[in-house]
Amino acid sequence: MGKSEYRDMWVYLEVNGGKLHPVSLELCCEARRLCDESGERLIGVAAGAVPESELAQVKECGVDGLLLVSGSGYERYSTEAYTRLFTELCRKYRPSAVFVGATANGRDFAPRFAARLETGCTSDATELIYNPESRDIEFVEPAAGGKIMAVITIPELRPQVGTIRPGTFKHAPTGRREVVEVINETLPCPAEEIRTRLLDYKADERDAELDISDSETIVCVGNGVKDESLPKYRELAALLGGKLACTRPVADRELLSNKLQVGQSGVMIKPKLYLGFGVSGAVNHVTGIDAGTFIAVNTDPDAPIFNYCDYGIVADMDAVCDELIALLKRGA
């Protein structure tokens, strides 16, 4: 079957505890743009019970339709149920592309159903481009340790499956369509196919200081930071009403938690202000930042970070940090 036989782009709507995961809304907004360029329809796909209030948010992202699946096996996430579900749905409806949030669950089942369909699955793209000549999605992502940006396509097989990290795209609703088609499917998963069972559940203990995804101000320290200097950067972040973050080498040194790591292998951030101190500017770090104002401090005038920032300061990071703290305390 040729790829022209496949139509519509799907976004998996992940629901946990009755709430949509933010990445689902982000992907709907980005896929809306791709559908406008390709002339295809945007369909949100969900399994199990989804509150109407959550579906209303999806509709505001401009979906053309909702494919809602009911049946046993979707009371909680299971690898077998969701892999089977998307395999069967894709065989029946033949979408051209399926976008899945790169959550723990999404990363688990997306490559599995793609393998069953004998198609490709890309991961952690930072940009999605529709090529009108080939009608392929071009998945752009860092490769070779962040030294290059790779463009990955699935030129022959369908659907094109991709997992996208939360925070990669913006939740920018375009508004509800005049008509939103709702397709209801009943597709139970036989209990004997589910090989796991829930023994106990304990919610993650959330530390607000380790959640940097929504902070409007980020002070990020790179590998140039000295162990003894870390408190002053934490103080600067507090004075600015923001949070402290780091690059991967700092997390690897165990100076800060890996939950504070910014970038493709960490947290994608969209602050109003980003200040990077001693950050070299590796591609897999800077592609995780979408800042209103991007300021970099580094002693090396040739550091790659200066190719991305709005303002660059070639100076000792500790000296600049000390001066900023002094100015803020004086109310300057």
C-alpha cells in the first residue's frame, strides 16, 4: 500500500488521574500547524475515561476530530494494552503520522506499536517540518552527542511515528473548529494479554525547587562552576525570583540534581529570562531553551553559547554573579 493511502495526523492524548499531560496539548498545537500545511486532518486519540473538561482543552487546540476508545484494559497504563490498541487503530484508520509525548509511558509503547506496523519511530525531535514535495515529516534532532543536528525522515513507510519531549513546543491554542468529529471505538484488551498487575501505588514526592519547567527566570550554571561558588548562584536565582539549573556535566559531577538539568537529555524550559554562567553552549543544551531573553557569561569569547544568546558577557562568571547580587541588593 502506497503512502498516499494514509491520511490524517494523530496526537496521543495521555491522561493521568483525570488530567491531560501538558505534552498532549503542546503536540496538538504543533500538529495543527503541520496539518494546515499538508491539508490533512488533526485527530486526538485517547483511551479510557477522559473528562469533558479535558477534551474541551483539546478542542481549543484546533483538532478536527477525536477518536475515543473504550473497553477493558485502559483503567491504568499497560504496555500490552496500549501497544495493541495503537497497532489495531493504525491498521484500521491508516493515519499518516502519530505523535506521542516522550513521557515514560509514551516512550514505552510508541516504538513497540511502530515495530509491529513495520514502520519507523523517531524520538526527541526539537523541530517538525512538513516537506510538501515528499509529503514527509522531517524530524530534526541533535545527534552525535549534540555536535550536529540530524534530519530524520520515514520516506516510504507509514505511519510516521515520533515521540516528542514535554516542553519542546508551546501550548498556543488556535481555537475550536466549527465542527469536531467524535469517533467512538470499543476495543477491549483481553485480560490474558496484560502480563502485569498493580500491587501498590505511591505518588511521587514533589519538591517545588526541583521543578524548573515553569519557572519564568532560570539561572543556569555550566561546567565552569566551582563547588564552593554554587551558593552564590542559588542566591542570585532567589533574588531574581527564579530557580537554579545546570548543564549535564554539573549533574554528572553530582553538584546538582539531574532534575535541574536543562536540555534534550534533561528539562525543556521556556523562561522569560535565562542567564547562563560558564555554559559552553552544546547543541543538546541550547535546543532545550526557548527564552524571552537569553544572557550568557563565559570567559571564552569563542564559546558556542554566544551564537545563541541575546546578550553575551566575556568575563569571569563569579565576578559577574557577585556584581549582579550586589546591584540587586542595592535595589539598582
